[in-house]
Amino acid sequence: MIDWSFIRQLAWRDSRKNRGRLVLFMSSIILGIAALVAINSFNYNLQDDIDEQAASLLGADLVVSGNQPVTDSLGVLLAALPGEKATKLDLFSMAYFPATDRTQFVRLQGLAGNFPFYGSLKTEPATARQELTNPHAALVDNGFMDQYGIQIGDSIRLGNRSFFIAGRLLNDFASANVAAGFAPPVYVAQSALEQTGLVQAGSLVNYNYYYKLPAAFEVKPWTDKYDNAFRNESLRLQTIAGQKENLSDAFANLNSFLNLVALVSLLLGCIGVASSVLIYVRTKIPSIAIFRCLGMKGRDVFLVYLLQILVLGGLGVVFGAVLGTVVQLVLPILFKDFLPLEVSTSISWPAIGEGLVIGIFITMLFALVPLLPVRRISPLRILRTAFEQDLGQRDYAQWAVYLAIVAGLQAFLWYLTGSFVNGLMFTGGLLVSFLLLFAVARLITWGVQRFFPRRWSFVFRQGLANLFRPNNQTATLLVSIGLGTAILTTLFIIQGLLLENVGEMDAGNQPNVILYGIEKEQMTGLSELTTSFKLPIVQQVPIVTMRMTGWQGRTKADWLADSTRQAERWAFNREIRVTFRDSLDGFEEVLSGTFPKPRAAHGDSVFISLEEGFAESMHVKVGDEISFNVQGMPLTTFVGSTRKVDFTKMRTRFLVIFPAGVLENAPQFQVLVTKSPNPATTARYRTAVVKAFPNVSVVDLSSILTALSDILAKVSYVIQFMAVFSILTGFIVLVSSLLLSKLQRIKESVLLRTLGASSKQLLQISATEYALLGTLAAATGIFIALVSSWLLASFQLKLTFYVPWLAIGVIFVLVVAIIVVIGLLNSRDVLRKSPLEVLRREV
Amino acid sequence: MSTILAVNQLTKTYQSGDRSLTVLADVSFAIQPGESLAIVGPSGSGKTTLLGLCAGLDRAGSGEVILCDALLNELSEDARAAVRNRNVGFIFQNFQLIPTLTALENVMIPAELNGRKDARVAALALLEKVGLADRSHHYPSQLSGGEQQRVALARAFCNNPQILFADEPTGNLDESTGQMVEDLLFSLNQEMGTTLVIVTHDLELAGKTQRIIQLKGGQVFSDTRTQTPA
């Protein structure tokens, strides 16, 4: 029979003088739960906002879009839809601003109708949207106008036509994407866009058709029925429900990342809980022995401390939930540059509820690990301090707790990742890391003992011997510090890899300016203009657009009807841009067959070259027949070769290459690639090109890369902000682990002091021990981080893997330095106080 | 050196909140090299405090302690540690062995701190003398109380100290074990010519020294010679 009232009273009385010691314990929980609640609240709010804002983000009930106008047959289907209709054409183009003599690559959008039907196109002045009925008016991105001092009323030249700027665009329906960084949106009336001369054969135009449908109209059956018909013509159907799904999918990665951060903080928090409770229990051993001597049962003593831990843990969880709710107010501000929608910051009760339940659960589980042995503390401890466990036999309850931790972790990860297998992989990865660190700790204690350098100096030997002596902290510190280092370093390496891979694109002699939309007869003039700027013509490529009509002797329609077809729809159901030439460029390599030679005579078979991935997706091989429709003209070809193409280089790359002597007379446009030495030359060259050839678009890759780098810099900032949670909890774990070792070492240090050790010697012993521990923990952690980031980079993110040695060196030195400094701070007590005072306290 | 330890008008006061408690007041005495002395007195009379001050484990409030020609009051903790290491041996009632070191490692420490190359040999020789050579690799927890105190004795003599301070050296031991430790203490002391200062309740043990200082209320109550110095 348990006397709960006695246990409650004893728990209260016993905790009075020691509550300060549980501050670490509470901080671990608070930070872990705060991260979880903050991130979950953000995720819940994001999901709610997606549901609420999907309609205003899409702007219509149904959107049809593609890079060609709808065909007549589909047009009939669409015409039969009830409700209101609007259309929008968009394309990338150059714009010229005479007032500032500036040219800019813009995303030009020609609007007809009353789009958006939901939400609004926000402008300044607010009525500027109405101006789009005026064929001379244009609306220009507010941020861009601010940046370059462009005013309302200034003129803007687009292709062959001039417009006046009627207002500033405060938002856009092209969704937030990378393009916004280097191609600000410009809106004009659709009829006016058509008069600019920019929409012509070969232009990369996106056609969008918007429908506002009556409430009674069921859109899903309609899209289910006609989806394939639209997809066969490379047109995409979007609905509000689909938009919700798409947005949720799009944020899945963000969610996974945030969940990972929450998990890391929580796991570090768990380690913090276990090690701080362990410290607490160790300081309580004399009291526990006395309680046991006085006749208390092991179980009752255990309940006294469990109650203390649960009450304080519960408080920690509540504080954590409050802190998390406050922090989540900041998250939407951090993410506002990446999110196309506004995320609200309301209090998320489900997130708080989850945080509380998970918090109490993990606190209890991880506290039980060091608490359970309390039941078995022998009353003999009052008479003699022993190091060995009080009882040798196995404690099955302890094993049950370990099992519950693994099962709980798996359940939590399953919940976070939404997949049992993924959860299992994460759990497995964590267990492997734990075991690896534990094995390294064991190996070190064994190795140091086995090969102990007996001739080395006393202090060094003392420091080294502390790694394997009884009550050593090698395993605890190595696991906690090593795991913390591993997780944070992985985060750091991956972030560095992302930036490195982008930076590389802009490196050295890579071309950085691409001109497209050039008409055949403009080429000579443009070449001359380019040469006059002393810029090299790196590539000058003709491009012909065509569509595939069949392959391997069957028509596309036959293949579409064939359910056993292996060719992938994306590969054949698209407008293909091909070029023609008679040699490989420096970034290609023939894998099979021979690269097409120029066709000698009209009527000879045409042998084309396919990019290897494209050939695989089409399931065709060398010798197979492929037929095309080249802007109305049928053309039969044979696969002559497959090529490997280096896609990391900034060049024009083609899935299909024709031989010379076939397409020369087909309607085509040209692309010119050059390399500009600096932004000033690029700007002057761009202005000259746009003035002389208004239809030609000049893409400045450097500015795209700058925009990408800006975005990545912001992403890094967010990652770093989130990593602060992990770093803080990691730091708490570090401090609590080291405090644990302080408890072990303080008595030794005092006795050494009594026997005449100088401060220098004591500090050297501590520094040696902690430097060794820090070195081993950091090195093992970094090794784990290298393996895990290599796996992530190679298989998940498909990035070229580099080892940022310098950064890793810095992390290594930092971790070791922090550990040594905290370790030395721990020794301060011994140095400051007189040995007698400490000896009398019977530490 | 005519005196190895001189204590002049020593006072120690502890502050507890806004109250102060004088533990030692105006204590003076001197000890000659090779002399053995017992400090006796009831609990709370300031015995252990006096021992701590004489051995340089704590700082006096006023007065002076000169140990092996070093005026301890003026020395930093590090300098006092150096004096202790070169000249002083300790034995405590509760042994105060370093729990994570083996018996041999515990004994070696003073010599190692002193940078002696023969620490291991010297420590083994001393363990042999106290009859624990075969337990040299055992940890303190694996030794009985008497064995632990013998290890502490070996450690105390490891650096050939000029003076040995013993705080209730047999207080935690049974009679026969206590007797064995006592015998070892006096024989090693005699063999090595060490000055011996013992703090004890045990008047019988005190009687075996040449001189007894009795403390009462933090003051020297009596200072008597039991034997004529040799």
C-alpha cells in the first residue's frame, strides 16, 4: 500500500534545497517543447491558411494553362463551361525604361477579362487595376520601381510598343518563385501585348484560361473526365482543391525540414533530461541511502523522486509550450519571402496539446532511465560509497524503458514523416549513430587503458586516465556532444553544399549572357553589335520547335491508347526545341551509335541524336524510327546516337539534335550565348540590344545567380535561426553533461590540491581530459555528419558533394574550445575555495 | 631549523550571516623537528580547524603560521600547495583516498606531483611496508577501512615529508585495526624522522606522543610534555 500523502510531503520537503539543480533539467524540456510547439503551430496555421487562401491564390475555380493555345476541340469543351472567363498570356521579355535608360528582363503578362475572380490584384493607386482596359497602360512591380527610382507616369517600352506606367503592382498571381527575383512582373492588356510583336513563332508564351464557375457546377467530375484530353495536348488543369494539394505538397519539404529541427531539439532535450536527472539523482544518493536505512522501500523512494521530476517536468513542458507559442509569431516573418501566402499567427491548440502530451511522455521516459536505479540504491551506501551498481542482476524495468524509448521514437518519427518506413529509417539512423558513438567511447576507454603512455608527464597521464577510470563520463559526453555536433554539422554542410553548387554555375569562364528570340535575319546585325562590345560569341544556335507524332512505327494516338506503353508522357507530349549541327560540343559525349553527319542529299534518311535520359524515358534505342511535325511539315527520322550531356554547365542543351542539311529552311529562331566581363558592360550591351532589336530577350545569368544566391542566403538565415534551437538545447546538454563530470572530479581535485597540486597542474589535468573528450566527440560527430550529409547530398538532394574542410575545421575547434572552457570553469570552484572547507563538506 | 612549525597568536573566525563565530582565539605554540604532538579537546574546540591552518589547508583570520620556514599567511594557495607537497603528509579520519584511482596510483600522486621519476617504485615500496603490495591495483571501494587507512599512510609518507598531520587517524577503525594503523604510523614516523601532529579524541593515542596540547573553546587550555624528547 503506497502512502501517497507521505510521498507527496517528502517529495516537497526533499526538493526544497535542490530545486536550483533541476533548472538544467527544466531548460532542456522547455527548449525541446518550445521548438516542437512553435514548428507545429506554424505548420497547422500554414495548413489552415492554405485551405483558406487557395482560392484567392489561384484566382479562379478552374485554370487551364500550357505553352500553346487550346486546340479547337478543347476550346469547344471550355466554351461550354458556364460562368465567367478571363485569359492571360505571359512570357519573359525585355523592357526598356527611357526615363532611367534602363533595360530589364521582365515577366510580361497580358490580361483580358475580370481576373482574378477571387482575391485581388493589389495596386497603388488602388484603382490602377481598372487601367488595364487602356491599351497604353502598364502596371509594374512595386519593389522594382522603388529600387530603380521609376515613377508612375514614366514610360516603358515592350517590344515594338511604348506604354505608360499606370500603377504599382503590390502582388502577383504568378506565384512566388525564383523568377520574381530577376524578372519582376509587368501587366498590360492582352490586346496590347499582342501588338508588341513579342508573341510570335518560337516565343516562350504561357497561355492561361481562367473560369469562375457557378457554385452548383461540380468541377471535380469535369476535370476527372477531361484531364487526359488536356494532358495529351500538354495543357494543365488546376482547381482550388488541386491547388490546396499542390501547396501542401510544395510545403512538404519545408515541413520535413522544420519537423527535423523540432525532432533534433527534442532529442537533444531528451539527452538533456536524462543527464540532468542523472546528476540530480547522484547528488541525492546519500539522502536516498538514509531513507532506505530508516526503512523506506526502494519503490517509495523512487516514487518520491519521480513525483519531483514529473511536477517540474510538467512545469517545463507548460513553459515550453508558452515559449513555443511566442516563437511561432516570428516564424511567418522569417518565411515571408518564400511563401506565396500570408501565414497567420493564431494560437494553435492542437500544436500545444501535442506538445504537452509528447513533452510529458518523453520527460517521463527519459527521466526514468536514471531514476529507476534509485529503487535499488542499497542502504549500505550510508556506510560505504561504492561505484559498482548496487545490484548486479538485470533490471527488466530498465530494459522495458529502453524499449519504450525506441518504440516512442519510432511512433513520433512515423507521425512526423507520415511514413512508417521513413520513421524506421530515421530511428535506425539515430540508433546507429548512438551505437557508433557508444562504440567509439568503449574503444577509446579500452585503447587508452591498453596502450597507456606510462612515460608521459603526470598531468597528461591523469587527464588521459580520467577517460577510463571508474565513474568516467567518456560514454555520456561522447554520445551527447558527438550527436549534437553530428546533427548541427550535417545541417551546416548541406547548407554549404547548396550555396556551393549554385556559386559554381557562375564561376570562371562560363558564359553569362544568353540572348534568345532572335530572328534569322537579325543574326548578322546582332553578331556585329556583340563584336563591337568586344564580347565573344560563345555559341550561336538555331532552334526549331516541333512535336513528336509517333515512334517505332506507331502514331502518338496509338501509343496513348496503349496501356502497356513504357514511354513516359512528359517526354513525347511536349513541344521539343531542337537544333542542328554536325559536331558535338565540348560538354557532350556519344554513348551509343554515331553522331549525325550532315545529310548529303535530299531524301536521305535523317539520323538524329537523343540525350540519354530522354531516350530512356521514350524507351527508344539507336535505329528506332521517330516522326515529327515540324510546324506543319511531317518528318521521319531515325535515332542515330544517344549522348551524355553535362547539365551543370551554363550552355544551351538539347534533348534532340538534327544533322545539318535538314532544318535550315524551317521556321526558326536563334540563341546567342556570350560572356560579359562585368555588370556594367552587361547593362550597356543589354540596352544596345533592346534598342536595336526590341523582340530579343537578354538573360543575364549573373543576375539570376545573384537572385538565387539571395534566396539561398535567406534560406540559410532561416535554417540558422531554426538551428539556434538545436544549438541551445545542445549547449544545455553539454553543460549538464559536464556538470555531471564535475561532480565526479571535484573530490579528486580537492584531494590533489590537499596533496600539493598547483592550480596550473589541476587546470592542465582538466584541460587534458576535456580536450581529449572534446576532440574525440567532435571528430566522431563530424565523421557521422560527413557520412549523413554525403548520403543526403548524393541520394536525396542530388548535389555534388564537397567537404568544406575549413568550415569543419572551425566547427571542430569551436566544439573542443567550448568543452575545454566549460570544463575549466567547472574546476574554478576547487581553485577558489580552501581545501579544508571542501573536505569538511565531505564532497 | 630550530622549529618546524610555529603558530603565533592565531585566530580564526567564521562568518555566518550577520553573526561571527570565533573558532580559534590567540593560539600560539611551536614544534621542533622530529617531535610528536597530539592536539586534543572536546568536539567543537577547534582541533581540526587548527590542524587545517597549520597544514596550510586554510587561511588564518589573524596571527601567523610558519611551516618549514614558510610564513603561510603570505603565501598564495598555489604556493601553500607547493609547501604541502614538498614538506607535508596527511592522514584523515575518513581516509580521503581518490576513489577513482587504484591503491598504487593514490600512493604515487604526491611523488608524481613533485615530478619524481621513481614515483612508482617508491609507492610500491611503501605499499610493501604497509603490507598491501598485493592489493596495489585495487580501488578504494574494494578495500576495507583499515586497508584504506594503510594506503593513506603509504601516501602520506611517499614524499618523505618533514611533518605529518593526522586527523583522528584511527577514529573510523575498530580497536585491533586501529592498533595496527597506530603502530604503523609511529614506526614509519620514527623510521623516517618525521614530525608528527595528531588531532584526536583518543587520550590513549595522545599519550603515545611526546607532547599534548589541549584545546577548549578555541584556546590552548594546556600544553604538557608526556616524555622527554630524544
